Amino acid sequence: MNDISYLIYILSFIIGSAMGLVLSYKKYTAPFVTKNIDMVALILAIVGWVLAINSQLISAWVSPVITITVGIFLIAIVMGMRPGYGRYETVIGFAISALIWVGTVLI
């Protein structure tokens, strides 16, 4: 892995964080007061974590650099949301991705 890959990952995270912040301020007008799980953010977090952590599982079809970049972008959208939003979705997405990884390693 060379330096350009890391630059792509960092840019993907920065752009995703900014995009998540803008989208969450448009979607949620009030500060964090509810503990509901946003289904769109949950799907983005699950797909993002699966692509980032399990990129070697699908490397036969797509380059790991591309899957990790897209995964980091999706993770950053959820993590970059307004303060308080996206916490539960991030943890659930990471847990599901970790279970998939553990399941493939043990099997």
C-alpha cells in the first residue's frame, strides 16, 4: 500500500464527514433529544463497516482500495452527523461487521 491510498482514505473521510454534517443539519432541526435509530444511517453504517473491515472478502470482484474508500466514506457520513446523532448506528454497524469477519475467519 502506498501513500496515495492513505491520501484517498483521508479525503474520503473528510468529504463524508462534511456531507454527513450538512445532511444531518437539514434532516434534524432540533438538538439530540430522541433515542430513535435512523434506518438510513443504520444501513449506511452497516454497509460502510462491512466494506471497510471485510474488504478482503470481496477482493476477487473489486479492488480493496475501492471498497475501503467507499466504506470509509459511508462510515464518515454517519460519524459526521450532528452531535449525538449516529452513535447507535455506528456501534451497531461495527458490531455486525465484526460478527461477519469473525464468522468468516472461524469457518
